[in-house]
Amino acid sequence: MAKSRLSFYGRCHRQSGYLLLEVLLGLLLAVVLVTLVFRATGSSAHSFGRLQDELQLQEARRHILTQLEKIICYDAQRVIRLQENGQITCSMIDACKRVTIYSDKQGLYKKTRKNNGTGVNPVSLEGVVVTGWRIQRCSPQLLCISFNLSRNGRQLQVKRYLICYNARIADDV
């Protein structure tokens, strides 16, 4: 009986060194796996950030063009004036309302003047920079608008032709 206790104690005692080695190998394997997981998720997060920036640029393009189409193509009634500094001024269907669209401080803005006051609202989305704002009259009812959008180093060039259904375009000379 004493012999079996001694051999059991000897067996456990000999394996304790191996237990330490197994724990160290397990920790090393865990460190390697964690490193691989962090690298994979870091690449995915970077790709997700680029995709998110691209979607934000597309959303900004859609938002700006929708606003411009509504103002210039449908709501403008009288003469649309194109000024040398890139401003568009429209007299709206509502006779007492004038809207001026202009580029300032890397954004696009809409200034509305009514009989009772004036207000300025952004047309571009926050976080997206608008540069290279250009307007060109192609015909008495056709207008070419081009601009660049950028966000976190990504850029999108936009060029659109707008048909003014209710108004004629005149250059401000």
C-alpha cells in the first residue's frame, strides 16, 4: 500500500514540470491566436471605414443634387442669374421668395430671402467638403453644375446637367 502511494506521489511530482510547460505553450498559442484575430479585425475595420466614407460621399451627392433639382428645375419661376462668383439666384414660384445658392467655407449653402426676413441653410452634409463649385449655362434652359466632394481623403467628382422647366437662365454681367 505504501508503495502505491509513493508511486502516485512520484508520478504527480514528475508531471508538475510538464504541467508548467503545457500552461506556457497554451499561453503562447493564445497570444498567437489573439494577434491573428486583431490583425484580421483591424483590416476589416479599415475596409469598413473606407466603405462608410464612400457611402457618405454618395449620400452627400444625392442630397445636394436633389436639393438643387428641386430649387432650380421645379421651384424657380423667373430668371435664374448666374454670377461670376459661382452664385445662382432664383425667383421662386412663391413671388415674394428669392433663393441664392453659393459655395463658401468648403460647403454649399442656400440663402432664402422673403418679405419678412433672410435665412441661410446648408445644402451640403456635415463632414463632407465641397470644392471646385462651377456653374455654366449651356442654353437658355440648360445648366451644367460640377463640384468635388471629399471626406477623409476619398474624393468624388460630380457633374450634372439640370433642365429649368419654369425659368430662363441669364448670366449676370
